Amino acid sequence: MTDYQRTDDEEMYFSSGVAAFEAKHFSRAIQLLSPFADQGDMMAQHMLAIMYQNGLGITQNDNYAYNWMVKSAEQGYAIAQHGVGFMYLQGECVAKNGEKAVEWFTKAGEQGLQGSLTTLAMMYDQGDGVEQDKEKAKKLYKQAGFDDLS
């Protein structure tokens, strides 16, 4: 949702949807946030992905979870990029794919998401989904804000 400005009424509904999500009133959150996700709001798309992935307020659905997460991630929402990376790393909602996990964690990491940098570092450190590369892991840990972990 790039250049679209919400009206005051829409902002109220969106804020109510976020509040419902945070209060774990997921059925209500889905009702309020779905129209925004359909219009391309990356935050609403991410929250719907979480709800579908975990069956919160709705029947769990891997395809919907993955599709909403990718839509959000493709718009540059770092938390969703991390979410897609995690899906590929763990084989949740999609087939396990270390290369794609690295791609999405890298995108989120480039935006400064510490969790993605740390996850990448661990992947390289342990050779999980990628060829083990201790030097690359060390650089990523440092980039994530950790001191020397030797």
C-alpha cells in the first residue's frame, strides 16, 4: 500500500483491527483487517498471514499464510521478509529451502532487522540450509550487534 492515505474512518477501523490482533481477539481482527490486506496494506497482510499460519481466529491454512506473507514481504515489510525466510528455513507453509531462506533473511537484514542477521549468522555458523562458513557467520553476528563470539 504505497501512496494511499486512509481516511479518518478507515484509520479508526485499521487501528481497531490492530488492537483486536494485539488483544488476541483474532476473529474480530480478521474482519477489520481483511479489507486493508485486500487493498495492499503490508501490515494487515502480515497480520493475516500470522493468523492463517497459526489458525488464530480462523482455520489454519498454509497457502493463505504463505501468500499473505509474501505479498507483505514483496512490498519491503522487513518483519514479513523475516517471516518468509523463517517459513523456508523451517519448511512451514512451504517446502524447506535454505537458499530462499537466505534470500529473504538477507532482505530483512539489509533493513537492519537484527533477528534476520542473527538467524543468517546461525545458518552459516552451523551449515543449516547453506554451506558452513564461519567467517561469514562472524561478520553477520558483528553486523547484528554481537561482540566477538569466538
